Amino acid sequence: MIPFVNGGGRISVTPKPNLPGGCDGPSAAARPLRADAQRNRARILEAAEVVFAAEGIEVPVDTIAEKAGVGVGTLYRHFPTKEKLCEAILMDRLSDLTLDAQALADAPDPATAFFGFLEHIVEQGAAKRDLLVAVAGAGLEFEQAAADVKDGLREAIGVLLRRAQSTGAVRPDVTAATVMSLVGATCQAAAHADASPAGDLLGIVCDGLRTQRAG
């Protein structure tokens, strides 16, 4: 899948029924985080990515907190459930990809920018393969939470796509939604142990996106 983009991905976890005091209200999440809280949040997310990829989604949160160098209460203040922690990881990855695409919006070579970004997505998917496998499954619906971020990524990809189409490098009938589906399927297929390398699969996809006269 496009790292954390494919609509079929769900997270299989069990919500924590009783949270530490002050963790279950929406008001805290609405307030801007202090600098130290931002650092703690970033450390928790980084640790969770590593731990989930290495040990699976059912790993105790104590392990994540220990690796992040924070207390379990601090972890729950930021992420009241494992679902929210996984959701935050996925949202951050989508946001990072969106920023990467936006940074290429004025690139001097639209075709290189477009196809280069598709390669970047697949490389990210390969690098996060273990994490993607760990969080894939049945359980948590991610589509609703990710809708706005996915729309932003689709819009950013659309800018790159239209610029590449304007040069004749990409077929005019291709849409940004089609691109996301194709690249997402490429990442998902490459996650299987017996699959061809992701770059080889993407090469075939890109050949299908190019116009006949495009090199």
C-alpha cells in the first residue's frame, strides 16, 4: 500500500477500557502542546514505529513507553488507546508524504518530479514494510480519521500529475485517484515475501502511465 494510505488497511487492537485520569477528555487534545510535550509525543511515535515493526501490534504499551523514555501515564495522556497511537503514526506518515509532494510542485522538470515522487512513495513503503505488516489487519477503521489528510495528499499528487500531463509525459486520462490506487497496490503487492521488488513493479506501472511518445 502507499505507506498508510490504502483504504483496506485496518488495525487489530483492543481499546484500553480504563485510562489514567485526564486522558479521556477531548479538551486536552484541542490545546496546543508545550515544547516538552511535543518532544514526548515525537519520541513516543518514533518508539512505537520501531516496536510495532519489530514485535507486532499486540506489544504492551509499557515497552513503547520504556523505549521512548517516558512514563506510561505520559503515553496515555497523548494516546488514550493503542488505536489512537497507531492512527497518529499513520497520519504523520501521510502528512510527511503530502509535504514531500508539495515541495516538488514547482520543480523545473514536471515529469521527473512526478515519477520521482512515485518512486519516493514506494521506497517509503519498502522501508516501512515491517510496520505496515504489523498494523494491517481487521479492527480499526482508519478511513474516516484519515480522510482530510488523504485528500491533501491526493491534491498534492494531482498538482504533480497535471504538470506532467501538460508536458505530454503522462496519459491525459489518468487521475490522481488512479495514481494513488496503482501505487498503493504496488506497495501492497511488494510487501509479500515472494513478490517482485517494488521498484520493478513500479516500473511497469509507470510504463502504463506514460504516453506512447514519452520516454
